[in-house]
Amino acid sequence: MANNNPTRLCANRSSSPDQKQGVHTTAVSADDPGVILRTLAEGANTSLVAALAWINHLSRQLEHQRLTDQRLEEQLESLSDQLNLPPVPVDTILSNLNNLRAEIPRLSETIRRVTERQEVTDHNVEQLRLLSESLDRKMDRLSADFIDRHVTDPLFKQFLGLFASLRSLASSDKATIHEEVCALAQQVECLLESHGLSLIQATEGEALDPRAHQPIQVCVTDDGALHGCIAQTFQAGLRSSERILQLARVAVFICKGTGPLESTTKGTEA
């Protein structure tokens, strides 16, 4: 009878060997059904969570196995289709091999011809390169010969004539110096005209032209009518049919009490 007492049951549980070894245990009273129900609910919940996790793991393994089986089935179907193809006759294979053997000499001949043509093309290209270099050298020689014959030689001949005239002028009398100088100037002018050139002669009293005259000196004057006119020519200019090679260098009149001429400034800058 003493063993059926709930109080004795709790006492026996509290003095279990686990408690003696330092393990904490909770005494459950048989008089409290709520505690028993909560304990049972917690245990059932834990078991249910573990069962759900195991079920999910098992589902993933089954899905992986299903996909693997599906791939194997597809591979088996492909192999079956290949095995069901009609076999190629041996005669057909031998015929194709013979055709390939017959094509080998023709292909070899074609390759040989292409190689020969490539060699001929390379040779022709090299010959063209050598011919181009030879033409360049001949063109250089012809250009130099043309310049010597049509430019340099006539120019030197003209200067030889000028030298002879100067020597003659140096040994002549004073009475004939003016005539010799005029003849020399005429000879120089003819030389320039023969090369398509003409002199720019600036005369005293002529209006300054910045396109043809370069003022290098200023002469102050009281005459307002001479303002901006040429006072003296130091060197004649030179022009061709296309452009001016050298402006005529002159002195220009400037009236007292006036600023510098705009044309004078432009001519100086030119």
C-alpha cells in the first residue's frame, strides 16, 4: 500500500541515481495533469518536427532518383533508335573509300598547279618591284638632267654673259659706262623674262601699293600731296604670272602732323 502513494513516488524519483550523480531532474507530480499534458505535447511536437524533416529529406532523394531514372530512360531510347537504324552495307563503304582514293591524285595535281602558279606570281611581283625601283632611279636621273639642261645650264650661260659684260664695263672708258650699264640691265631683264618673271619697278611719286611695295624707310615732308607716295626705290621687286616673289623695297613720304599710313604698316608686315 505504501508503494501506491503518490507522495512516495515523488520521493523515490527525487532520490534516483541520476540525482546522486549531479544530473538535474524534474519531479512530476501525479496530482497536476496540466504539466503531464504539456510535457506530452512538447514531446509530440518535437517528434512531429523531426518526422517532417525526415519526410522532406526523403522527398528530395526521391525527386533526384526520379530525374536520374528519366535521364537513363532518354539515353536508352536514343540507343534504341540508333540500334534500330538500318546497317550500312559493306559494299557502300568500300565504294566510298575507292572514290576517296581516286580523288587523292586529282587533289594532289591541283595542289601542285596552285603551288606553281604561286611561285610564278611571287616571281612576277619581285620583277615588278625591281622594275619600279629602276623606274624611280631613271626618273630621278631624268629630272636632274632636265633641270640641268633647261634651268641650270641656261642660267649659268646668262650669268657668264653678265660676267663678260661686267669685265668689259670695268675696262671701258667713262663715256661708254652708261651704255654698258643699260645694256647689262637690259640683258638681266631679258633673262628674267625668259623664265616667266618680270620686274616690279616703283617710280618716285607713285602711290604706295602694299601688294607690290615694301616700305623700309620713311621720309618726312611738308607737302600733303606727297603723303603716302614713294620717295625712293632701293630695290626692284620680282613677280611671276602666279605670285610675287619679292616686293619692291622703297622709301615713302609721310606728311608732318599725320599718323603712320595704314598701307605703310601693311607693306612692312608683308
